[in-house]
Amino acid sequence: MTINTLADLLMQIRDAESKVIDARGIEHAPTIGAMYEGLTQRMLNETILDGLGVKVVRNSFIRFAPGLVSKEFDIMVIEGEGTPIPYLEEQFEVELRQVIAVIQVKKTLNPKQFKDGILNLRNIVETADLLDVGVSTKYQHDMYASAFHSITGESLVFGNKLRKHFSSVTREGVFYALKWEAVLPARILLGYNGYKTEGGLRNVFCGFLKPDGKSAETRVWGSSPLHLPNLIVCGDTSIIKNNGLPYILPMTEDQWIVYTSTFGNPMMHLIEVIWSRMCYMYGLNPEIFGEDLTVKGVNTFISTNVVNINGQRSWNFHYYSVPKQRLSKVSADRDWAPVKLDREQFRVIGYLCENGRLQVNRINACLRDYNLKVDEVSFVKDLTATGLVYLIDHQVIALATIRCQTVTTKDGFFCADNNTGRLSRWVAKNYPELARYY
């Protein structure tokens, strides 16, 4: 079953079973909530890959340390078994390291339920912050490093150690936020009903971050990007965090484009957020994500940067306006394409494919054999913006890919990470005469 087919199946289950729940006419709020939690558990069970020891539990707790336990969470996707809570059937305490994702379920999202869901999920961050929780496994480090250099274009390390110096305070903020994103489980707010339009869900989120009539100085405490969910779903609208797990948008002019929104099948995003972590944890083949020659269309929503307010650093949010006619339409997919390179970029990428790294001050020496020359500063800036390379110690460029490959066509030079075979499939589709070489 492909990820698209699975997402369609979850939508069918959601739509059919929510009608069954509503038809029962039950008015007891806790019972209604439990029914929707049960429906969510059933849907998530469909996403669990066999043989990994992963399961879905309800109404359970995260144990951070002896005597330090989280609030109750509606749904958790966990690795292994939890510790049963005495006299409570199918409720568990689970260690933080076991938790892959936490989902808070709301039958109907409104401003009160929206705030309640976000504050509940924020408890994970606040409680973990009381402890010395750090990157402790290889897969966490890999998630962290990949996200940081994909978003900032810079290396996670400086002088063979985690960097302590940054080109801006915003990049420093991203550095610390992404560390926690790698350590903590994905946090998801899932609403079945409520806001029927993409604009409606965007508006309630803006209202939460900056209540009407209040200035930036009175912004909701704890509204840093880290304290906010990885995914918010209501009906057919999704608000997606670009934290590298799996969604990525490179920083632009020192702004982290932290959220986008989209209208369409939200179950696709739910699966991708969970599976992307499982790929790192279990070394799964990225081909489980299926056909990858199309890219889902999204609308830019929120970017953020670090500012100084009354002598203290704070995250400033910028909200992007999108024409109403573009919202709440199924976002048009676009064809995926590799990065198109100019001749100088092509030669340098070729060198990196063979040698791994290149000193910035040796770029023109590398190009000399081809009678080419560049301004090294602007060249590095443009090349890191492609996401293909990142900068180490401000002195060295290195590949940010797992299996970088270039292709020369009648239309120019192209390059991409071919780790999943995506570039090979693109070549076969667009340049079949070259397919046998890839």
C-alpha cells in the first residue's frame, strides 16, 4: 500500500466513522471525546509498520523521571511497552525515549479548545526543560544535523564540536529549537470539526499568538516555535511546521519560515510526520513514501526571527497574507525537479562528489582548469541556498546530501540527492535516453 492509498483510506475511515459517532446522539462530553480518541487510535493503527514493536496507546502519560510525570495525553505512538497504571485498563506510563508522537484530539476546534490543545502539548516541552535532556542517540543527532543544515545552510558542528558561535541570534535560536525537536516526540493537534476553511484555522492560530489589541510585548508566553505543535489539523486543513521532520524551507533573509498551511487530505501529513521519525529510528527505506515526483502545494503562513524586547530575546512572528480565493482550495501539486546548476556550480558540485569537501578559498583554484572564476562569497551564498551543500566553520563547503548525483541534459545541468532514486525516476520520465546511466 502506498502512502497516498493509506492516506485516502484514513480519510474514508475518518469520514465514515465520525458520522457513526455523531448519529449516536450522545451528549455526554467525556464519552464523545473518548469515542473520537478511539477513532483516532484506530486510524493510527493503520499507519503502524509491521515488525517494529510500535503501538498506539490512549489516555496515557510520559514519565520523564521518578516522580516527574506529564499530563494525560489522548493518544501516543510509542516504541515497546509502557508500564500499566494500576486499576486503569489500557493506560500506561511511558518513558520519554519511547514516545514517537503525541496527539491531542478535539471533536470540535474553537478558540478555547485550540488553546487547550496547544497548552496541553506544550507541557511536554516545559517538563523536559526541567531536566538535562539532550541528544543521546545517533538517530537524534542525524535528525538534528540534517534539519539544521537544511534550514540554515550551516554545519551543526564548528571545530568538530557542536557550534557555540552563530552568524545571527536567529540562527542561534533555530539551533536550540531544532535540538529539542530532535529529542522530543512530534506534537500534533487533531481536530475533526470546527474551522471549515484554511483561512479560519490560520486566523485562530494568529489570535492565539497575539491576542486582539495586544502588542508584541504582551505576546503569549511560551510562544516560541519550539513550544508550538509540529502539525495542526482541522477538517481538511493542515498547518505544518517546517522543522526538517520532514518539511523543510531554507531560511530567507534571516527569517525561519516556520509554518505553512494547505488544504486537502490532512492524513498525508499525519503519516509523514510520524513516518519521518521512524525512518531515522529504524533505518527504514525512504521509498516507503512512494511516488515522489510531485510536491504538495502549500501557502506560506508564519516566519519568525529573534528580536530584543526590553532587553530580552524574544521570537517575533510575521504573518503572511494569502488571497482568500487561494485558501481552502485543494492546493495544486507541482512537479518535482532537481536543482538546476550553472556551469560553475556544476563543476564545484562535481568536485564535492569526488572529494567530499572544498575550502572556500580554493574554489577558484578548482575552477581554474575550466577557465572559470567566481566571487567566492556570493558563490557560496547561492550554492548553500540550493540545499545541496552547507558551510563548515565559515571556511569549508561540504555536501548536505546522502547520495549526490548530477545529470547533464540538453536543457542544462541538474543535481539532487538520489538516495531514494528520485533523481533516477525524474531522468527516466523527462530524459528517457539517459535513463540507463542512472
